[in-house]
Amino acid sequence: MTIRRIGRKASVLFFTCLWLLFSGCGSQASSNVVPAQKQETVSAQEPAQKQETAAPDAKSAAALTYITAADDFSNLNLDDPSRPVYDRYTLGERRAKGLPTVLPPIDPYEKHKTAYLTFDDGPDEKNTDAILNILKQEGVKATFYVVGRNVNAYPETVRRIFNEGHALGNHSYDHDYDRLYASVDNYLEEMEEADETIYNLIGMRPLITRAPGGRMSHFTEAYDAAVTVNGYVEHDWNVSSADSDPNGPVAQDFIDNIARQAAMDSAIILMHSSSGHEETVKALPEIIRVLRERGYTFGVVTPMTPQPW
Ligand SMILES: [Zn+2]
């Protein structure tokens, strides 16, 4: 009798688990359901070998939320600003396999009123997680341009960014302007080092990058050319919260700055999630509210995101 009851309970539990598994109930991915066709495209491109290199939880949770670039980058013509795009190869692997590193000409997303919240310089021990909590609560995806040495210091936060369907971008390994802008070779070395740090953690390489201090302020033609040859897609910003202003700005300043500037169809908004940016965390819910009020939806930066200028 008792054994039969246990057996019945076990089978109810089994079928409940099965239902939860297939309905995606309770997982972050479920709030981000994509058409079945796209889900297949993504998972079909996941080589089994790569699934072993990344943390299994990271793979399962994020698998439905990102797009994997084709070997020849031929699938980068999508019009879906809600999903990040990653490469399954490092640049070193692409070179070794004779695969292209240069991206083909890419059509930017068609005109949508899209706001791209971008957070540079993280992750850190506190603010990046607080930002992720707010984004989760608001159902908003964002882009995190991370610094390689911080990726090493806070790997769990990087996994969380990836798992929760946000985009990870490369923001150099150590963010040292003197070194980065002393030579193109230094710059590329740093970018590749950051790539590999991220890749070792999540089994994917970001295609998007942001030059520390911005491309507009630091790049010469030689830098532009080197970045292109290596398939990095660089995005500066066209809306600045000015949250790294040295004069101690507060949350309301960032809200006002963004409200004043955000009028374009494609607004790439600069903020920071690193240590010391508590005011950015404080401002974020109101920033999201203001942008929504203006008719923006939120996207993540990909190679198809229109350039800000
Ligand atoms: Zn930076």
C-alpha cells in the first residue's frame, strides 16, 4: 500500500517535472520565448564539443536567447534586436581552421524606435548584479561591455549576464588607455585576451566591442582597419548619461541627460556598471520608465545595430 502510494507520487512528480521542462516554466528563457524555427536554428548550431566547455547551466538557460554566427557569418542578416549574437570560435580558432575573420557587409536593423542600454567597465561585486536585478524586474535586455580582468574577478556575474539573455561585449582586457592607444598591436592583443577570457567562461566569443574611451576619441584609420580585419564590430554611443563625470553627478542628472538626448530611432545609451556607480543603479528604473514613455523598446547591441553616428 505504502509502496504503491510512493510509486504514484513518484510518477506524478516525474510527469510534473517533464511538463515543467518542456514548458520552460520558471526559467528566464521562458519569458523570452522565440519562434520554434529560430530555436532550432540556434541549437542546431551548437556543437556538442562546445557544450562541454561551457558551464552546463549557462548553456541550457541561454541557449534560447542568443544567435550563433555561422562559420562564414552568412546568417548576420536578421532583424531581431532582442537577441545577442556570438561566435562559437575564438579568432585563433578561426585562423587555424581557415575560416573568415572579416564580417561580410551587414545590413543594419530596419528603423525601429529602439533603445540600447549599455553598461561599460564591469562586472563588479555589487552594482552589476543590482542592475541585472532591475533589468529582470523590468523585463529589459541590455548590453554589458566588460573588461577582461573584471571577468576573471567576477565570473559568476558574467555567467549571469549571459544566462539572462543580455549581450556581452568586449571592452579590452585592462582598460589602460596608455597601453591600448600606444599601438594597434597592443590594442588587438588586449582585445584578443579579453575575448579568450570571456570564451573560457561561456564558450562563446562576443563580436561586439567598445573601445575604452570611445572610438571617436581614440581611433586612427589604422585602428579602424585593424578592428575590421579582425571582425570586431565597434559601437560608440549617441546618448550619454555622463555617469562617469568626475564632478560627482547624481541619479537625477543621468535621467535628465538621457531624457534630453534620446530622440533618435536608435539610441545607444552609455552608462557604467563598475564599482562606484551606485547612482547609476539608483537612476535605472526611472531611465527605463522615461524611455518607455517615449515609445522605445529595448534591444541588445549586435553587429546589426546601426552605428550611432
Ligand atoms: Zn570604459
